[in-house]
Amino acid sequence: MSTYTTGRRPPGTTGTPPAPRRTTPRSPREHTRATVRQRLTAGGFMAPAVLLVTLFLLAPFVWTVYRSFFSDTRTAPFSWFENYSLFASDPALSRSIQNTLMWVVGTVALPFVLGLAIACMTNSGRFSRLARLCVVLPYALSGSAVAVVWNFMLTTDGAVNQVLTGVGLDSLAQGWLLTWPGNTVVMIVANAWQATGVAVILFLVGLQSIPPETLEAGSLDGASGWQQFRHIVLPQLRPVSIIVIGMSLVNGLKSFDLIWVLTQGGPGRATETLAVSMYNETFLELRPGAGAAIAVVLTVIVLAASWLYLRRQLDVKGV
Amino acid sequence: MSLGRVLRNAAIGVLAVLWLVPTWLLVVNALVPAANYSGSPHWLPEDFGLFDNMSQAWDKAHLGPALGNSLLYSVVSAVAAAVLAGFAAFATIVMPVKRQALWFWVIYSGTLLPLQVFIRPLFLSYAHTSLYDTQLGLVLIYTAIAVPFAFFVMRNYTLTLPREVVEAARMDGASWWRVFWQIHVPLTRSAMIAVFVFQFVAVWNDLMFGITMATSRNIRPVMAALADLQGNYSNVGPPVVLAGALLVSLPTVVLFFAAQRFFVSSLKIHR
């Protein structure tokens, strides 16, 4: 561990009179005192962030894990994994798991495919900037505002049903948010409407970092447009793809605002995902033990999903 | 060549129009005067009732205090997170600190966990300490949530800086405190702005803590007020709700497009 305060004077300063406290070499005791003071200063710089995170995030996390092992009866006895077994016995929670799986698939596949397609198609061309703007715009809205917009689209007398009746498809008009699994599917679509923007931005960054020489070489060798995309562009987008998949996955798992404002997890508890179920169990059903168990399960899934793209990030940055 | 290009342009056009429809309907129907709304969505603007709708939404959802609160929470938390994360990144990367990896994980782990895992313990301890339903309480939570990711961005940016400048300043006898404010902060300014913009938007858009940690109309943030307004959808009518959504979204939309460069750079750092 190096210290800045001792030694290592730049060459060429010997002629000029140095600062007084540097003229004599330090004694070992002085040295350690300087080191201790330096450590204290470093601690002072880190303390606010560390304290805040420990107090507000890590301690509550530990407490939630602890709470998940106690049941929700009045005396709240230690009950091992009873709360976790609710996932098998409680139909609302099984439905919640099903919905979460649908969300995971939908929030990864839709923004990925659409984002990649839109980024590739709008990478060059005249109207591409404008078209891209249309897609990126919803990304600037909050989940709650997106929910307001899509409620307007999807209610019984909303825009979607209006269009369907307008083109003579009355039979398809329906209460989009009322029946499962359609309601979960339309919310995944609403989520994709918002989340594709960020995928487009990331894929564009990736596309622009592809050296044009590789594409030129490909076209000289007679590769068709599709072959170029498949064998030259796509492999070089791999790092960005992993980030897009990881981010959408984690955001999909954590998504709360959209569902809460659109349906509050209803009707019944049909559209809950784990993130919403946790809130419902804890604050509405007043079963904090079950809520804590859901939160822990959600954490495990989120951590596993994060690992997918974190592994890369942290390798590169060398922690 | 031409067929492919035509197809591509057609695909772009269709996608762009599809994407634009909800945004278009949001704006058009927020313009329709609430009294004229016929029960089914309008597709073309007629009459200009936007400001009237916004002021109705303002009154019904008490948006005035909510907007003020959200501005306070977003600015203070984003600034605090940027500065505290800057401190921590400076200490772990520039200063000679032992166990860098440990400190990194202690701070960074907060951003990996879903928010649901914090909320009930925080709710209970807030109820015990009279921080519940206070502005200070919300600022503290928002700052704590923002710090880990801000730290990650600041740290990665700090890693790219040359160490020589700081070493030279230290040899000239500058204290760490001075080195931080006079050398490190100017050098990391762009990352700090990126962090600020990112966290401002994140705090502004938060709903969950807003509806859990506050109940009063003069404490709750703006998304909680919007959710409340949406809950009155059938009473106040779609134009007012949409105008309200538009109004509360304006600050972040403007910020997003004004600072898109910083947004993209923070996403790139994220990589």
C-alpha cells in the first residue's frame, strides 16, 4: 500500500527549495501516524455511503430474510419453511409464479427482438431518426404514466376496442384487462412499448462500435445482406445483447408500477407477479411472513438473472 | 436493392406508426375539453382544452404540493447520491484503501436486490421513529436507493482517470478534501451529471415508496398523486387523467431529451 505523503518526489525539483516538512525523511512512527490518519480520512469519505446503504438497504434485507421464517399467526412462531410452502398450496401465489414466468419471457423476447430489428433498420437512412424517436419517446415516461396511457387504450370503451369495432371485428373487442391470461399478455405488450426504447439505444451503441471494415470485407467476399447480418453483425453484438437481455430480465422481474396502476394485481389476484404479490400480501392481506418469503424468492431470482450480465461487467472492470 | 429498401422502409414506417399511436392518443385526448368528451377516444385534435384539463387534474389530484415534493425529493436525492457516491468512489479508487473489493460489494450489492425486500422493515422502522410520512424520510430512502448504482457509475469512471494529477496535487501538499473538490470533481463532472440525470428520473418516477411511506397530500410524491387520479378515472373523465399524466411526465421527458447524451453515456458506463 503506497502513501502519497512520503518520498517519491518528482525529479528535477532538488534545486528549488522544497516544502519545509519534506526536507527530512520521516521517522517510522511518523510514517504510521500518517498512514493511520490517511485511513481515517478514507473512512470518512466512504462512511456516508456505507452507512446509508447498510442502514437502509442491507439491514432491512437481512431482517426480511429472518422474518420469512416466522409464520403469520398472532404469536408468529418460528416455522422453518412454512411460508415458502405457500407457493405450492396458495393458488394466488401459483398464479403469480405463472405470471412472473410469462413476464420474464415477454420482457426479454419482445424488447430484444424489436429493439434489435429497429436499431438495425434505423441505423442509417433518411427517416430513421424520426422513426427512432417515436420508439424511444415512451422510454422517457414513468411506469405510472404508461399505465394511464394503456388504461385509456384497453378499457372497455377504449381505443383498441374502438378500432376493432371500426374495422368490423366486433367479436374481438373485449375487456382486455378482465380475463386471464389476456390481461397479463397486454400488460407485457404495454411494458414492451416502453422498454424497447432503451434496447434500441443500446443496440445502436453496439452497432456503431462495429468496425465498418468487417462489413466491407464481407461484401467483397460476396456475402448477402442477411449473411452479413447473421455472420458479421450479430456475433459482434453479443456483448450488447447480453446486457439488453440481462437488463430487460431484471426490469421485468421488478416491474411494479405498471401492474399496480393498471389492475392492482386484479381482478381477484389474477395479474399479480411476484413483485406485486409481495406488496399485496404484506400491506393488504397483512401477512408479512408470506410477503417476506415472496420477497426472498424474488431476490434469489433477480440475483440469478443479474449474474447473467454482471459476470461480464465485473470481469471487464476487474473487481 | 430497391425491393429490400422498400420493404425496410415500410417496416420502419409501420413500427413507427404503431409506436406513435398511444403517444398520439395521449396528446390528442388530453387536448379534448373534458366536457366535450363523448365517451370514445378522439383521433384528431379539436378545440384546445389542454390547460383547462391540466388545471382540473391539478385541483383534483392536488398536484401542486405533489410536484413540489417530487422536485425536492428528486433534486436532493440525486445530488446527495452523486456526491456521496463520488466520495466513496474517490476513497476506494484514488485513496490507498485496503479491501477495495469488500467495500465495493457492500455498497454495490444494494442495487442488485429488488426494492420489495426493503420496504416492510423500512415501513416499520419509519412508523417507530416518526419518519413516516415526512419529507426527510422519503429523501433518505430515495438517496439510499440511488447510492449503489451511482457509486457503480462513478467508480467505473474514476478507474479511467489518470492518477498522476492527484499524485502531483498530493505532493504539493493539498489535503484529500481539497483534492476531491478541486481536482476530482471537475474531472468526473460528466459522470456526475449522468448520475444526477439518471437518479433524478428514477426518483421522479418512483411509485412504490411514494404510496407506502407517505399518506398526506402535502408529503406524497407526484406518481402517487397520479395513481390516485387514475383511481378516479370514471369520475373525472379520461381527458383530465391524460392531461395529468402528461403534466407530471413533462419534467422527465424534457430532461431525458435535453440530456440524452448523458443518459446514453451512463448506459455505456453501465456496460
